[in-house]
Amino acid sequence: MTLSDTIITREEQRLVEDKEKTKYWKKWGTYVSERCWGTPREDYSDIGEAWLFDFEMSRSRAFRWTEQGLAGISDTHQRMVLSLAFWNENDDFLKDQLFGLPGGSSSKSGNHGEDVKELYYYLDNTPTHSYSKFLYKYPIGKFPYDELYAENSKRGKQDTEFEITDTDAFKDNNYFDIVFEMAKEEDDPEEISFRITAYNRSQFSAPLHIIPQIFYRNTWGWNLEEEKDKPKPQLSQEFKDSEFVMKASHYKLGDRRIVFSASPGVDDDSRDVEPRLLFCDNETNFKKLYKTENKTDYCKDGFHEYIVNEEEDAVNPEKLGTKACAWFVFDENGGVPPGDYVTVRYKLTKELDDTAPELDEEDVDETIRNRALEADEFYWNVSPLPIPEQLRNVQRQAFSGLLWSKQYYHFVHNHWYYGDPDSEMPPTVGRANNRNKEWQHLYNDDILSMPDNWEYPFYCSWDTAFHTIPLAMIDPQFAKKQLDLLTREWYMSPQGQIPAYEWNFSDTNPPVQAWAAYRVYKIEKRMYKEADRPFLERVFQKLLINFTWWVNRKDTDGNGIFEGGFLGLDNISLFNRSEPPANVELLQSDASGWIAWYSLIMMNIALELAKENPVYEDIASKFFEHYLLIADAMTYLNSSANDASGKPSVDSLWDDVDNFFYDKIHWGGNNTTPLKVRSLVGLIPLFATTTLEPELLNRFPKFKRRVNWLTENKRYLVKRNIASMETKGSGDRLLLSMVNKDRLVAILQKLFDETEFLSPHVRLRYVWW
């Protein structure tokens, strides 16, 4: 069976067309971050305090690396962005971005770190972004910015967070439900229709301004070699007598039009509300922020100043710039009636002629309706089994959240660290307190799966790996690309480390990429009947380098006990293990457990690859033996075997009295102290488990001989640590586990104890079959 035999829906056909590059369906998508302020890549300070670039400043300061927006759409290199803005005639500025509290220690910081304070929902999305749907709840009264700042500043870490739902912002349903939809033409990914529908949920009429925005990311201000002598992009009102058509010109994207439609009014005469086109530039307002001269008369915050503050000279009367909007005002007879709604439609098109086009509203609605039906068909085919409708909706919205969390991520370390040729913020010694100074090779310019669009608008390599598992169910090509990128030479360090996350690329995250790659490979093989062995082999080769980095850098004594610091899990140790005390060596149970598990995954991948290339049998044997050595070091106490310094050469992390794994610290010569805290540190070694099937062993005789040799000649490694290499299980399979039955029972007794791990609010029912 081939891939074409499994294709049922139109969306699946689009995925094939995009993969084969016959049509570029993913050129435009929901790739815009919801927050760029407060990120390390936008931090050009000496002290490395990224939160100095705050929410208020972001309205007036142009971003260097990536753009933000509300329900934002962009191309894959974010040259052009389309996003939303609103105004309720009560706020002091437009609502064009999600509000939240910064991290850090300022008076405006959240008591639990950065935290978005809005209500919004990712309702739908497809892998090619042929259809996307987003819901934003906009208060009709004044948005409670000051209250959220003030109340959260009073609260400490032990207090709950003060949320927008704790205010009166949505009291008596006093809000608009604003639904944004995007749909591409059936056979043309460059023709994109948009619809905004705002429902007044309150009991009274309320005014509403709907302001779709279009702008170019500011790349012309860098003066980089590749941008020199290129024409500056421009947005303009194409036809002097029409407020319905904008022209967009970019030397890379070409020429396009954005065509708007008048919207039905809400007064008694049903007068259409016609848009007014406004233009400014995506440039920093230096005069407002820094009391210096501006580069343009019409700065980035021009629409705030013009619409809210009625500053007539804030927008360009010549009707051109690098940022534009269509301003729809629904305020006749008090605005949108209670229970009623208004709709704005527009389209991004490459169709150009000499006459001003008119938008066909019925065509926009039909395009959106058809793409929504095709999305229904696609997700039904993903889960065709008869599952409850509520569960099906939960799964679909979870996929939607993943797809809305795809973002364009741009960060080139050298350009950031040394500054752009025309930078207003010239390079300084130790930019941002030398953050990430050892990552000078880093060159990120891709669509990546982010942990969160607002709170974590940058990739975290182990989060991304987890994302690829469900993504493989709907878009295996994108899932594979994510894992491939993380191991490419412009991401992975020359030493073999995979970058962790933007705040500290050198931090260590659990090595889950091998597991993710193997799972993605198997999901695609099962669901789409394709086994992409070149992908698996390519990633495996790079992961060999990464595994070697772990062995050389995180097991410096070579005794099979690893350290790693943070490892992606909060609150599981007595101190910040990414910044341990001076002259202290960490002996980490979780780090060692992760690497033992990593060894097993690499062994399994090697055996899969050995089906077509016998060279990989030897590599599988290597990882099997590595697993045995780590298991022995973690579980067998041999404190009498000292090295030349008198330090135990093997220091078990298993406590025979407590029957649990603990971290240890080595300090002051020959002092080793266990950190007796019950946490996930002691549970992670359970992950390092797999089975060896007899069919697999018989298929690879060299690997089988090596396993048998180790079992016979290094019985101490197997007998005292590994369960169960001598007693065969069901179907004659062998079990590789770092704990035997007695130790497993002892750990599980603690795991299911309400005074230890299990919350009293959870009840487990055991069913023995």
C-alpha cells in the first residue's frame, strides 16, 4: 500500500501537494507570536534584563527578530503580517495584542512569573492552515489593566494568581465574542479570505471598532548585506477613490492586494459601514521612548494615537507606509445591539488589474464554509473510530492549539551579539550579561512548534520533541522537520549539545529527541503506510554526536552516573541544579535514568536500521552494554572501590533502607551526601525499560550473541541489576528494567501513597484481569 492509497480528504491531498512542492500550502499560516516583548532575543541591555522591554513599550518600539499580533497570520519568513486590533471606546489604547504580566521582580511582575491575563481560544486549524478559527473575548467596559497590575503585585508566591475572571470585566456578560476565521481557496494557497464576526453578549448596545492590520516586519532597518539595495516594502491605497483596496509590494513576496468589503451597519437604515484606510510605518517612536529624533513622521503606534487620542498627524495623509489598517467603526445608535453581531470581510489576493475590485461577500462566506467542512472531514479521518463527540472535540481542539502554536522563530546569534550595521543599540561588552555567548554558530530562521504563544514564545527542545508525537498523527512531514532541525549543525552545537531554550541555550533538557524520532517514524509507518528510513537514519547519526556529548560532558568521571542540572522539571530538588553550589559535583538519579533510557531508545533505532544495513547491529550492541553499565552504577553499592583520589568510583543512587532512588552531591574531598527528598528524581529511572522480543533476537544473530555473551560472562551486571534477562516472560520475551520486582513494588508503594506522591483528591481503582 502506498501513501496515495490512504488519502481520503482534500486536506490530506494538500499535505501531499505541499510535500511534493507542487503547491506551497504552508506558505501562509498562523505563525505569529502573541508576545515578543520581554524575550531574550529582543534584549539589547548590558545587564541581561529582558523584561525591561515591557508591554507598554511594545506599542511604540519596533521588534528586531519576530513580530507579535492578535490572531496573527504571516508567511513562513514573516515578511508580511496580518493581525487584528479592536477598540471599545473605553480603553486608553487599541487592543492589538494580548495583555499579560512580565516575569522578573518589578512591581508589574506576576507573582508566579510571566502570565497572560486574557480569555481567548484556538477553535480550529488544519495542518496546511487552509482553515483556521480563533475566539477572543473583549470586555465592553474599560479593560482592567491597572487592577491586574496592582492586585498581582500584592500577592506572593504562596498566593493564587489574580486573573481577569476575578475582575468585573465579564460581569453580566458585558463583552464581545469576536470570532476570526481564515480560509484559503480550494486550489490556490495564495488566495486567502478572512472574516471577523463580533457578537455583543451584553444586555445593552455597545460601540466597537474593528481594525484589521497589515504590516511588514522591519528588515530594512538592519542594513545587512542581503538587504542592501533592495527596495523598501510598501503598503498604499491603490485607487484614490476607493477606501476598499490596499496594494502591498515586497521584493520577495511580489505584489498583492488586500480587498475589504463594506459591512452591514446596525442602525435603523441598515447603512453599510465603510472602512477607512490608515497608514504609518513599522518604526520605533524614538521621541516618545527615548526623547530622540524619529526616523519617520508616522511611527508604529500611529493608529493608537490617531484613533484613540485623535492625533491627526500620526498617520500618513499620502496613504502609504509599511504598516496599514482598515478602520471599521460600529457606533451608530449606541453601537452593536445586544444579542446582535457585525461582520467584517477581506481578502489577500495576487489578482491584479487596472480596476478597483469589489469583494464578493458570498464568495468569502462560501470559501470559509467549504474549508470548515473539509476540516471536519479531515479530523474525522484522523479518528474514525466511534468515540464520544465530546472527546472528539477535545482532541480536535488540542490539535488546533498545537497548530496555532507554530511560530516563525528568528534568531541569529552573531547579528544579535555584535549588532546590526545601523543598530540604534550598538554592541557592548558582554551584551545581555554574556547570555548564550558560546552559541555563536546558532542560526534559527524557521517555523517551529512552541510551548506557548504568549508565555513561552520560543522553542524548548524537549517540549518540541513531545509536540511531534501528536503532530505526527496529522502532519508527519512537519513533525519530522522539527526533529531534523534540532539536530542540524546550525542548531546543535559543534560539541553535540542540542540547544535548550532561549533564556539559556546551554541548559540541559531531558534527551527525548531519539524517543520522539522513533515514535514519529512508527506513527507515520502505521497511519500512512510509509517508513521514512532516511529520516530515521539522518536523525540517528546526529543523535550519536549528542549522546557522545552527554557521556563526555555530563559523566566526567566515567562511572556511569550523570549530572545535567535542570532537566526540564521544576521543583524536584532542594536547590537550582542548573546553578549548583561551588565545588559541588551532582550525582543525579534523573539524569542517569534519562541516559539509560536514551541508551535503550538508541539501541532500538539501531536494530530498526539494521534491518537494511547490518552495520547497525554492532551499534545496537554498544548501546545495550552502555545501558547495563549505567544500571549497575545506579543500583549497586560498591563504596569500597575507590579511585586514586579516594572518591568512590561507583556511587549507587539506590537507598536500600528507604527503597528509593535519590540524588547525591559529592563535595569536600570524599564526602558524598544523599538528598533524601521524594520526588520525580526517584521515579525517572523507571522509564529506562524495554523488552527484547525473541523474533528480534533471532533476526539479528550478532546482536543476540553479544547479549548472550554479556549474560554469561558479566553475570554481575545482569543478575544483580537487570530484570529479567534470565527468566523469560510471555512469548519468551526478555525484560530490561533497572529495578527488579521487589524494588518496583517498593517504589510504587510510595507513588500510590497519599502522604507521598498521590493527591488525596485522586482515587485509583485497581482491576486485576
